Amino acid sequence: MSDLAPILFSLVVIIALVYLISRRFNISSRYERKQKIHTPWSALDNGIDPSSDGGEK
């Protein structure tokens, strides 16, 4: 049991350091997706041709 105490203490200290460093540098926000900006050309993703007016002659 006495051999386990230093290992647990080290583990708690390492986890606390990792948490504090990640909060300081805001690492998680680097991988968040930005909201898409919708343009007429983004209609191509839905199969709509943005170059046509949409009106039939």
C-alpha cells in the first residue's frame, strides 16, 4: 500500500498540470469547427446550380 501512494500522488499532479496547461493555452478551441458561411456557391453541396437564375424561359 505504501508503494502505491507516491504513484497516485504523481498521477494526480500530472493530471492537474495537464488540465491547467490546456486551460491556459485553450488547446481544445483549435479543433472546433467554425460556422459555415452560406453563399450561393455553397448550394452546389445540395446539388443546386447557382449559376442559373432558377427561372425557365
